[in-house]
Amino acid sequence: MKKNAKPLTAEQIAEQIAKQTEQKNTYYPDAALSEKQMAALYNVIDTKNPEKKSTKKRKKDNEIKGGSPVKTVLWVIFILILLGGAGFAGLYYWWTNHATFDYVLQPVVILEGQTIQADDFLTPGENDHGIHAHLQDPGFEPETEFHFVPVTLTYGLRSLEAEAILFVLTPVESITHEFAESAAIPRPASFLINARAAADIEYDIRFIEEPQPFETYPVGEHILRLALNDVPFEVILIVEDTTPPTALITHHTIRIGESAEPEDFVTDIHDASPIATVEFVNEPNVFYRGSDQTVEILIEDIHGNSAIFPSQLTIQLNQLPPTIEGVIEMIESEFKTPIDYPMDVTAFDDFGRPLEVHINDSGVDTDTPGRYTAVYWAEDLTGNITEIPVIVNILSVNPEEVYAQLDLILGRIINDRMNQQEKALAIHNWVRTNFSRSTTGSEALTSIEIAGEALLSGRHRSGSSQIYAAVSEVLLIRVGIPVRPIERIETAATPHHWLLIDPDDKGWHHFDPFPTGHVLGALTAMFTEEEAKDIARRVRAQYKVEDYYTYDKELYTDIVQE
């Protein structure tokens, strides 16, 4: 201390200490004396007599003024810690928020409805080096097609935000295939609706079970099993038959009235499925007498696929009228008795098909004996009609009684060993020898009545040529020999009745049992036209009877001439 120097006051000392302290804290501007230090400073300063302080007190003051080296070191360490912490905090902030690291995110392809993990976006092996990914939205549910997915990547204490690419592909629920149609098995990717969205991305899609060729699957639903990146899914293969049948159609011809079936018009049918129905859309009219008809044939398979095919139906008409067979020229029935018409009469059209035979007997009076005409008739489907008239004799006698008497006679004169010609001769001879000639005729109108009167009357059997011919006729008819009555023309001087017969299909010959004396004899059982002329010449020479066998030759052109 300088001599004669004026002692410093406590305020001055404090000011100097403060200046010194300010200079020392240039690098630590926030450092300052505490209140406790300031109080200690005031206690050690004796403002009235600083000289009288003890050496011990001065030493203490000097310690206060100069500071403790230990404390100074501590203060320095404290300040350095503060500065290091602030620097570390700044470095940590920079390290965790601004420092980068290398990473590669790969696009991911998944199925709709499949969950996704953030690490799935890391290329293989990255998380082995400590990189991890986290979805920024943990509740993220991917929808179909393309997404940018926000993720957070961490590497140690470092982290950063990135966007990953996600493709969500949707499988088709089902595909359809036409039954039995040949086609290549589709590529597995074709079973994804939006596979084109990830066309440039590599992913694995395949069949878990290789399907059969599609044309081998039956109609129905079948499961196809596939996997996308080893995640399985199923697609329904619907095999359906929607193809209608095809067919080769031809025109068909029938004879009028014949049945026509739809199969008659179809020569071939092509369809992958069995055929269920072949039928007419509208039934054709097989009785149609006009031109060709258009018909339509419906063909349908078991799955309901159908097609209609047009065709033509031609109907052939009858060109000739029907033929009627088995009609006898005369039917005899007792009066007041129903007529027993023969039922073995048949009719056929010109195609040879049987027809129904009808009888028109509206002009027949069964209560009155007499000769009537009934008509057998038949009509074909074209409208052609054939009519055959027959004589219906309503008799005054019971024909059954007459037939019984005739059968007794025939039983005595013929047998089964005879042919028809021999039977005709036997009948000729019996009639000729069992009746006596007279000029007495009969008022009856029919052969059966005449024969009945002659055979059943009990009188002596005699009569004219009419009775001889009538009895012979019914006997010949009874044994089945074809017979036709014939008589001289009206201009002849003397009436005469005889018959024509055709035994054993030898042709129509004259038959005359009426006795004409010794000039004829048995010759009249069966003779030709030339023989008839010779007999007529003999009769003329002996009995002076002209034109004995004169008849209308135009009505009997089929008589055997020689």
C-alpha cells in the first residue's frame, strides 16, 4: 500500500472487485458473486480503521479478494459441463433430425384384404443392418390398386420419414368357361382384376394345383387354387353350357294322313350336352290337301339351350279312288228282320292302306219283301269315294231254313275231294234230275225265295228254267263257286234263264241245268260261247226255237269263247 494513501471505502473496494470479476468472466458472462459472498465481503471490511486489522484478518481478506484456487477450478469445470451439455444437446438434435443414412424401399404387391407390415417394404437384408420401418398410421388398411404408404425408418438413434409403394390386387371371384370348348389355361395373372396396375413390378403368382384342361370340366362350379407371393386365394371356375344345338335339317314327304315326327326332319344334331327335346313348334296338319307346309322343329338340350329349325312337309295325295273287296252282289234277309250285312268287306286306298267301309241302306225297307239296293262305300283321305251297289232281297221266307235244306242236299252229292268244276257238275246233275220241266214259273223275286218255294213247299219239284236256275244258283253260291245269272234278251221268242260260272278260275262258262232233251245231256254243265252256239243250233233244229242262248254280249264280254 502506498504511503499517505487515502484508505478506500467499502463501496470502492466492492466496485473494484466487481470490475475484476467482470474481467475474469469474459468467457462466462453469466457468472457473479453470490449474496453470501457479498455479505462476507462486508463483514471483513472495517471502514473506520482498516489499518488496525490483525494479520489474521488481513490474510482472510486477501483470500477473499484473491479467491480460492480450488473454487476457481470447480467453477471452470462447472462452466465446461454446462457448455458440453449444451453442445451435446445440439449435436444430438442435429444427429437425430438431420443426419441421413442409406436405404432402399421395394414396392410391395399384396392381395386385397391382406395385412401389410412396414418391414415388408425393406429390401432383403436391410433390417439385418439395423434399419427398421414403422407405419406412420398403425391402423392403415390398404384399399385396392396403388398407394403411397408413409413410413418411418430408424437406424440406431437416427430416423427419417419416407413413402413406400404398395399395390393391392383384387382376385376375380369367378370366371366362366363354355362347356366342352377347347381353350388354353389362362395365365395366373389373368385371375387378378387389376394386374395391369402392377405390370412393371415383379411378384410371384402361380397355381397351387395345376388345373385340368378347361374343356374336361363338367357343367358346374369348380375351385381353382392360386397363390400371390405365397398367399393363397381361390377363384370359382363356372363351366356353363350356353350354346344352342345345331342340326342338319331335311324336307320330309308323307302320304296324306300318315304321322310325321320331328325326328323325321332331322338328319344330324350337334351339341356338347345331351338333347332333351326334339319337337314341333306347331303340329303340322297331315291331312292337308294343299301345297307344301312349312314346319318348325325345336331342338333343346338338357341345359335349356334351344334352337328352331324350319323345314318343309310335302303331303302326297291319293290319285286313285279306293278299292272295295269282298262285296257280294246279293244280300238276302227275311222281312221284319235286321239285315246281317257281311262284315268281311274291306277297302283300301291307292297306297294300300285300309279304309273304313260304310253301308248306305237308306232305301231298304225290311218290313216289305222285295228287291232293294244298298251301297257299300269308302272314302280315302284325299276325298276320293268308291261306291259298290248290292242287291238286298227282303225275303218272304226264312233264308236259314232254305240254307239248311240246301246243306242237306249238298252233303249227299259233294265231298271234300272234289274240285270246284266237279262240284258244279254234281249240282248240275242233281238239279237236272230232281226237278221236272214245266212252263210254270215263280212270282218270287229272288233266287233264295224261288229255291225256298221249290224245296220247302212239299209240292212236286217242277218248274220253268227260272226255277232250275234259281235252285242251281243258291247251291253254287253255297259251295263257293262264283256265279252270275244270265237270261235271253227280251226280243227272244221264248224266255230262258241260265247261269255263268267260273270254277277253279277257268273263266266264265255257261251253266244250264234245264233239260232240253237228248240233244244236250251233261254238256250243259259247263260250256263255252262256241259250244253255246252249237247247242242253240241243235235246239233250233229239234224244237224250232230260235236264238236259244241269245243275250247282250256287251254285258258279258268275259265269257270264254272257245
